[in-house]
Amino acid sequence: MDSTIQVLTTVIIVFALAITVLATQVARRRRDSIPLRVVPAYEAIPILVGAAIEADRPVMVSFGSAGLGGSSTLLALASAELFYQVARRAAIGVTSPVLTVSDPSALPLGYGTLRRAYESRGRIERLRENSVRWYPSGPRSLAFAAALMTMMGDDRIAGGILFGSYGVELALVLDASARRRLPSIAASDQLEGQAVAWVLAEQSLIGEEMFVAGAYLGDSATQFGSTIALDTLRWALILALITASVLVLQQPVIEAINQFLGGG
Amino acid sequence: MARLLSLLTSVLAIGIGIVTLIGLLSGVGIFAGTTNLFLQLTMITVAVTILIGILNLFGVHTRRILKRQRGWVYSIVLLASALVVIILRLLGADDANMALLEGVQVSIESAFAGLLLFALVYGAYRLMRQRVTWTGTLFTLVLIIILLGALPFAEAGAVVQVRAWLLAVPVSAGARGILLGIALATVVTGIRVLIGQERSYRE
């Protein structure tokens, strides 16, 4: 790794660490006084789960190709947090939610998350063994999309939360969902998937919104602190970008003004 | 006992995470060697999960067949296909395996890829039909300009220029903004894992 990149990476990590620790402390003490901005997709999730419980039908959560051990590891952890919140709500019903993954490394994560969610409600005996499913995907994940499309009908899914890593194949799943008039919430870390989600899903999450499910759906102060840290870092980045742009544009703008005023 | 075990696993996970981070950042010395070892162990563990996946696949679909659940016939096809591929692999019939892959899976996936266009166009139509917002209108307008600009007509010079500007400036800026947001969130999530704030450590 280049020494400049090493230094920059270290600075970013140390800065983010300091902000995260500080924000967590603030969140623990003054949580109620700091509001979170409204994210419609997170407001829709409890409604979707509630409707599924009433209809005695499962909610489908899917991680797409997010898995452990690669570049999507942290996305898989963020997806697991969302799944935990969904499963914890769904645990009071009869039918457990169904998790589908295309990366087998996400299977143990999914099983563990589902088990913890049901244990937290004291309803571990309600857990269905086939609630976590692996659908192997081909090179373009289209086989996975096809599996989800058929699953919607076969398992009488009440609604889908597609939260993970998807490309344009997400369009097929969301189209099938719309044809069956099923509510859908989608988010992807890939740009193509995000564009498709924005157009075709009833609700979508964009960019960093995917990583704050615990703060919006749970009651953990540490999750809330992470969200504050993320917002702080985002504003710091925006300020840095604006400052850099001003510094770059400063000289040409001054020269142009001088020329306009007849000085040059 | 359970709490002690949980504490030990948390300390182990956090310790390995910090050593790996230092090793990746420094790139030399004892940390780099240890990091390589940890990464290799991770790859082996991830490879083992394929076995878990196969067991899961057979378990889920066998149960579906035995309980005659909706779509159980498709489960028979799936299990039979999986068994055929595994047996062919064990027999060393790689040519037959490749023929199956090329003739069945690639063909079906290509057909699906063809359907994508219709799903996307219908989705854009539905977006405008269901909720006419200024963002939806802007999306449709930009979509039309991008499509028109891609047509090979000499008369559409201005549209081609607008398309090029759209792709180079607003689309590129938006994409970078989204990716920067994801990168920041990834860093914060990584730090949460490293300092033991992740839910799996606590429960």
C-alpha cells in the first residue's frame, strides 16, 4: 500500500473511531433530545411485518449476494441487523420470516440472527428450520432472482424486504412483487441495484441509509450513536469537499474577475 | 459460563480484527504475516460454508417434497439436477457438466436477461402512473434524453451533447456521492465491530 494512502486511511479510521465513541456517549445520555430524520422505508417495515402477522403469512427478507469474508462483509452485518429487527417483530406471530441468501457464508449469520431474535422473545420453539434458505446463484445472480420470483407464490409471501447486494436482476424480483401486489422495500450497495430499487420498489433505501437499520427499528443507544457518528462524518466530508472545491476554483475565479474588470 | 464464553469469543474476534487491520495498514513485519494467516483461515472457513449451503438446499427441498408443499414438483427437479451435477463431477465427466452449464443454466439466464428490459421499462411506466412527483418526472425526462441520445441520428446533436453532460456531471456526481456515503457507513460499521458494539457480541 502506498504510504500516502496508509496515512490517509489511518487518519480516517482514527477520526471515525473518535467520532463513533463520542457519539455513542452522547446517544447514551441525550438520546431523546436528538431526532433522527424520517426515512419512509424504515417507517414502512413495522407496518409490513404487522400486516404479515395478521395475514399469517411470512415476510421475505433477502440479502442478495452479500456474504461474509469478502468486500460485502459489513453490508452482510448491516443486513443481519435489519433481519434481526424484522424477525424480532415477526416472532410474536405464528409464521416465521423467510431469509434467502445467495452467498453460503451468509447462512450461519442468518441462522444465528434468527435464533437470537426468537430467543429474545422467548419463542425459540416457534422457529421453523427451513426459514433460512440458500439459493445458489449463477454468474449474474439471475438464477437467484428466478428463485425469489417463484418463492413469492409458493410460500404465500406477505411482502419482500430485499436488503443487500443486487444488480439489475433486482428488477425481475420487484416486477414479480408488483404483479402480485405485494409490498416491497429494496436497497442495494450496487448503483445499478439502487437505481432499480428506486424505480420499482414501493420504498427504497439509498446509500448509507442501509447501515442504520438498528437505530431506526431498534432501541440500542450504540446503534443510535453510530447513526450520529455517520451523520457527523458525512457533514465533515461535505465540508472537506466544498473547501477543496473553493481552493481549486479560487485562483481561476479571481483571474476571471480581474479580466472582467479590465485588470488583465 | 455462557457469559464467559461470550466474552472470550468477543475478545478473540476483536483482537483478530485489530491485528488484521494493523497488518493490512502496515503491510510489513509480524502483523502482515499474521494477517495473511488470518485471511487464509477466513477463506477456508468461507469455503466450508458451501457444504452448509448444500445441506441447507437438500434439507429445505426434501422437507418441501415430504410435506407436499406448494411447488414440491419443482423441488424434485432441483434436487435431481443437483444430484446429477454432483454425480457427474464425482465421475469426472467435466465435459457433460460443462454442457449442462452452457446448455441449460447459461441459456435460461440469458433468456432472463432479455426479460430485464421489459421489467425496467414497465417499472418506469408504473412509476409515473402511480406517483407523479417532481423526482419521478425528472427521472423520466432524463431517461428519455439518455435513450434519445443513444440513437444513431446525426440530427440529434444537441441531445447527444446534453446526454454526454448528464452522464459526465450530474450522474457521475450522484453516483460518487452515493458510493462515498456507503464507504463512510462501511467504516463506521467496521469500527462498531472492532470496538465490540455489534449486537452479536452482546447476545
